[in-house]
Amino acid sequence: MAASASPRCSTLAEYLAALVAELERTDPIAYERMGRTVGKRRARIGVDDEAVDVALGVSGSLEVTAAKADAPVDGEGYTDRGTLLDLLSGYLEVTEAVTRGRLTVRGQAGDVVRIFQAIEIILDASPRAPGLQGLSDDFKFDCRREERFRVQPAAAFAGSEMVLLARLGLLGST
Amino acid sequence: MILGECLRPPSALEPEAYAYKDWLHLCVFDPQSMVMGIVNVALQGAPADDRARASGLALFHRPDGGWFGNLEVCGLPRAQVGVSSIALEQVAIAVDPRSGMVSASVRQPDDQLALQLTAQPAGPALLVDRKMPLRAGWISWYAVPRLTLRGEVRIGAERLGLENAQAYHDHNWGRWLWGQDVAWEWGCFRAAGSGPSFVFWRICDRDHRRFGSPMLSIVIGSDRRSFQGAAVSAHCPTQPPSFRLRRLPGAMAALHQDHVRPRLPNVLRIEARDGLGHVALEFRPRAGAQLITAEPTTRGYGFIHELVGEFQSEGNVDGRGFAASGLGIFEYVT
């Protein structure tokens, strides 16, 4: 059932499971490529106050479990729904999200690169997969059920390097 | 006006239906506020294929506020497609095939843009009804370079009447696949008031090194005059833009981060001379948007850059001298 027809908003775990299942259904080659890319790595993904651990299981299907602080993972990514909406609406570039602290990524460089590659495989398949596009529409619909996630046009990009330096405490006192 | 002008969907039996493209395009220029806008509705892919898509773009640029608007994409069956109209939930354009009048509507509250207008042809049309070969596929089009406007646009908190604004309209259709060696340069430039309007066009490869025959068409007074082939030269040196591109749709922008700062023209200079007249035009962009077009049935991407800015021109056409300046939109496809 489409999330937009659901009486409640889908959870992060439900969206991730649906995205990977839809990729497997509509583009098995891309799905296989994603499997080769991530291998047996586990990733922790957090959006707002929900965090899950994801990995491809032995059978090749996505395993999504609630994140446990003591469970080891190979990489972590945290953001919020407002940031995801800004990205999907074209108001924010990925690099801006990182430099502004709206998207936090942790892990060894090689593992982080593979997590981003997995995301890119889904994005690359989406123009040819109406089901993936539908999930994006459902996500926006869900976010708009809650006014606080309504997209506001972002201010013009200005001085992201300064923002990053300030966040890292490297600007010194003025 | 082209009597009987209508969308050109493929028949179910056409072998190249998968490469179908069709769009209605409207550009708005308001010389007083310097606001410029683009409204575009498009169809692509074989209509019987559930992967075929419809899209609606509305982008308005305000000098003091940047870009407003967004791109809407949905399955083709969800769009209301008429003989000469395409309506999505947020963006719609309809062309009256008898009068040539263009109606456009935009409702994008999340993106602080709303528009309602009608545009009436106020000059001769430009028709390229034959199949112009692209480097892969073909395109046909007709354009109305000059239309008068009624209506209003709301950009952010500002309501702008369009009675003194001007418009350009075209309809493009063809068969090609984004991602193949398909690209072009196109621009429309409108002088304020009753001054001349210009349309420039040339097909090229994606590197913009090999060009087809260029064309520059001018509407001056009630007359249209065209220069083409060796009579037209155009030069547009490129560099990474000094402005931040608005890139849409966001998911494709995230995928193509290597296109955040592509090399784009920082100036366009066109000269046309054929013994009976001459025109010189210089356009400089002040802002830009990047529309990332994806094929719905095979992997392939195109990058349409819409550059808005100001132009200056001078020349003499059929004994009429002119010097004019105004607003322009230059489309640079890679």
C-alpha cells in the first residue's frame, strides 16, 4: 500500500525496506550491483529520532533492525526529514548538507564511499522505476502531514566553508 | 499562429515511440521588475509505457531573491493531456489551436510561486515543421517570439501584474534519447516595449565543438527576418559560473554532483550579416538553473541550463536601423 494512502506516516525502516525491495523488483541488475558494492557491511541510518541498522542478509534481502548502541556498524549517517526534503526539492546540495552539519557521516572512508555508492545506485535507477518515484512522492506527502517539515526555500548559498570552519572551532575569536 | 497546432504523440505502432518528446514552453520577461520566468510542460516516452513521464517546470528569477518554483514529475497517465494542452497538479499550459492564445497556470505554494496568465500572439510565428536532424534523433518546433500578456504572478510575498510584461512561446516535439549526443544552444531575447525580439538556435554535439547551421530570427515591427547558415556566427566562451545554479530535480542533482559547477557561457555574442542587413547581439547571464533530464526507459541523462540575463543589440534590417537592450534567456544543453 502506498504510504500516501496509509492513515499514518511510514517509518524510516519501512521506507528503506520498500526502496530496496522496489529496486530488486524493477532493476535486478542494479540491485545486484548494490549487493556487490556494500557486501556484508552494516550501516546505521538515523533520521530525526529514528535510527536503524541495515545490511543485506545471506539471502540477499535487506535486513532492517532498530539501532542498538552496542551493535557494531561499518558506517553511520544521520540527518533529518527537513534536510531530506530540501535535498529532494533541489534547495540543498549534498556537499552543502555536509558542510552545514545537516548530514553527518561517520566511518572509514572506504566504507562511507560504499554507502554513498549504494544510495547513488538507487537514485540512478529511479528515473526508470515509477515505484521508486512513488516512494519519493509518498515521503514528501508524509513529511507535509507535519507542518514543521514544510519546505522553505533555502537562503542563497553563502560561505559554507566559514560555516564548516566555525563548527570545527577553527575560526578563532574575533 | 499555426492553425491546427497540436501535440504530436506517436502512434502505438511507431517503432521509435519510446524516444517520444513533446513540450510546450513559455518564457516571461518583465522589464520593469527584471523578473524572468520559464514555464514548461513536457511528455516523454511511449504513452502506452507505464514508465513514460510528464513533467511541469515553473521557475521565476527575481534579481533580489533568486529562483522561485520547482519541477514536478509524474507518470504520464496522471497528467491531463489534451490536443494542445498538458496539465499536471501544479503546472499547466494550454494553447488554443485556433487563436494561438497560450494559457498557463502554476500553483507551487511550497516553492512560493503562483501564476495565472494568458498570452496572445503579437507577431509572426516561426515554424520548423520538418524533422531537423539532431546528432541522434530529430526535433521539430514552432515558436511565437512575441506575445502580449494578461495575468499575474506571485513570487514569494510579492504580487506582480503582467500587463507590461512580454512573453515568448514555443512548442517542440521529436524523437531522441537523453544521454546520446544530443545538445543545442537556444536563446530568446526581448527588448522592452515595442523593440525587436530575437530567437537564436543551433544544434551541436554535447561538447559544443561541432555545430549545425545556426539561425537568428528577428521580429521587428510586424515583420520577421531570419539569418542562417554562414550569415550567422556565435561565440560563447565558457567557465564555471559565478552564480549558484538552481538544480532540479533534487534527486538527480544529488546523483550528479559532478555537475554542480559546470562550464557555462559567461557571454554570448552573435553576429549576423547577409548583405541586406546586419545584427550584433551580446548577452550576459546573471543567474542559471540546471534541469537534469533522465530517460524513462533507458539509462541516459541530459543537462539543460537555463541562463537568464540582459542583452544589448544593434543593427540594420531591411533599411531599419535599431539599437535595443532588454532581457533574455539562453538555453545551453550538454
